[in-house]
Amino acid sequence: MRILLTGASGFIGQHLLQALLAEGHHVVCAVRRPKTSTEPRLAYIHADFANDTDKSAWLARLTGIDVVINTVGIFRESGSQTFERLHTEAPRALFAACAESHEVQMVIQLSALGADRDADTRYHLSKKAADDYLASLPIRAYIVQPSLVYGREGASAKVFRTLASMPLTVRFGSAPQLVQPIHIDDLVAAIAGLLKHRLPLPPGSGTALRVPLVGPQAMPFTDYLQALRTGMGMGRQPVLPLPGALARLMAKFGRVLPGGLLDEDALRMLDRGNAGDVWMTTQLIGHPPRPVQDFIRDPGAERTQAKLGWLLPVLRLSIVAVWIVTAIVSYGLYPVEASYELLGRTGIPTELQPLMLYGAATFDLLLGLGILLLARRRWLWLAQLGLIGFYTVIIAIKLPEFLLHPYGPLTKNLPMLAAIWLLYELEDK
């Protein structure tokens, strides 16, 4: 079949694309940044869900298309990438074009478990609005509703592994918080299975069928983290229970927590639960889906990556503290005259000593704030390597007592340099 796949550059879309090609389908990927392809069964076209909210924008793209699969989705809004546009308006325009097309036979909509009559968050409600509209159209449709999706390179999976590797985890409130995670391989196998098996529509259900895709077992979210932890070869993780009121307060500031996945809506979705019947998943893939204990394939590598997910921020913040505290101390907590005396011994003229002292303190403060606030920091790590290296050499020559001091104020620069070098090497380019 010839398939139009939206969201092909996303995590699920990329996996689904490879599965569809492996099944022998021809795939047209609708993405914001098209690229050339040497694969004869693969093509790319431009589409932007933030702007393509009119049916006419999609009709021309459906020429020769048998099936449309929509996998576009976001968990957080950013600029023009809103729930209303990406989850509701653009999908409705696409679905309306599919219903009008004489060639499209079927639509598969990737929704979410919880996008139903009890939905009460903007994420779920925006998905439900598109799902309900698709279900009202005269075209065969499958509305796929997965639970949490695990894949080694998935953003949420990385966050969950990081949380699972920490010294303790937190339980937010007292609700059961059931989840039923499904592995990405089983998810894409189930969607590909819909193209072959086309599950029958129950009598009176119209032209659309909602298909929950879940793993074999529902479990509390903290048990899910423990299962990932066990898979990474780690022992029992202590759980710190937080009362509901405190959990809701933390959720208000959740964007600054690891991965930024927790906010008030996310907590409501977690409290509500995310589980379903595994029967349809088993039917579509031909065997029971993979259990959570089999999600981790390379325990050593994934354990290291998970630990770095929280250890690197701790290391980064400790270096921020060094620069900011050094600046504050230099501004006057340490006797200014004593600072001038040290500067004089390094060869700084008296008239330049205030400029050097307060200029260096301000530079230290800016370094700390830059590490804390800037998204791109590679050049900052290089600047620190050069600055600390320069300070160390000058002080060792001009103030040798610091080199031979029993507390090692200069030799302690060596692990500082090593830590900064590590952060430079691991910083995203």
C-alpha cells in the first residue's frame, strides 16, 4: 500500500517508518523539513501541523494515497506548537480531506489512552476532539490509544530510567497511579498489524474503532520505575511518599524537575491511571506484548546513561556554586585589602587592583549564571578551562605557598579541570 505518514521525524514515527518499509509498503513522509531519499519506496513532502489547518492544504497531498497514519503529537506546548493546532485543528483538516478523497481507504490516528469521556487535561481533551471528529466521518478509522511507550532512545524513557537510577524516588499523593507500559517495537508491530488484519468494527460503532495498545500488566508508576531499575541491574529503590497537597504544590514547579515531565496536568493524568485491556494488542502482534522486565537490553550501558542523567546536573550545579560563591567572596566577604595584597604580589599595579578584583569577581558571577541559564554551554566550558589553567599557572609561579599549602588550594583545581572537561565532552553540540 501507499501510506502517508505524518510525524515521521518523531520518536514513534521513525520506528513506524522502518516497520512499514520492512513490510513492503510505499511511504510518503509529511514533515516540516523534507529530505531527499535514495529508497524508491520512500518519499518526503513538506507539511506543518502548526499552519496546515485547512482541508485544502491536505487534499493535494492525498493523490495516490491508500492509508493515512497520523503520529503527530506533543506533550508540552512551545510557541506555535500548541495542542489546539497540532492535536485538533490540523488533524481535523487532514481527516476531512481523507473523507473527501476517493483514494484513501483508511485512517490510523495515534491518540492516547485517557483521551475519552473522562478526559480533563488540555493534552487529552485536544486529542479527544480530533478522535471524535474522525469517528464521525464516513471513512474507516482506527484510533490507536497507547499507554506509556518505552524505547531506549525515547525522551520519556530516558527520564524514567534516570528517575529509576536515583538513590530514591518520590510517590506523589495516594492514588494508585496505574500504568501499563508498552514497548515501542510492540506498538509499531500492532499499528502495522492493523494494515493487515483490519480489526472488525463492532455492530453499531460506526466506521471507527478505538484500539488500546498496552503492555501485559498494569502496575503503579513507582513499580514501573523499580522494574526498570531491576532491569538495569540495580537493587531496591526507597520510595518517599508525599501527601497529595505537597505533591500538587511540587507539580506547580515541576518543569524544573529532571526531564520537565511533571506539571499539574501530568499529575492529574498520572492520578487518573493509564491502563487498558491487552487483548487487542495481543491479537494484532500475534503474541503477548513484552513485559517491562524485558525492556532493558543493555543493562550496563543504560545504567550508566541513566545515572549520568542526574549526576551531570548535580556536577553542573556544583560548578555554578563555585563561581557564584567565589564572586560573592571576592566582592567583600574576604578582606579587600588582603585581596589587593595578593594581586600586588602577582605584579598588578596598585591603581589597577580594584579593577582587576571587581572585574574578575563580576566575570566569575557571569560564568556561574551563564552555566545556569544558557542552553548552549560548550564555549563556556572551554572558557573555564582556559581561565582556571591561567590562574593556576600564575599563582603557582607568583604565590608558590598556595602550591605547597597542606589544604591544596591549587592542586584541587585538577579535579575541577577534569570535571569541566567531562562536561564539555558530554555537552550537546
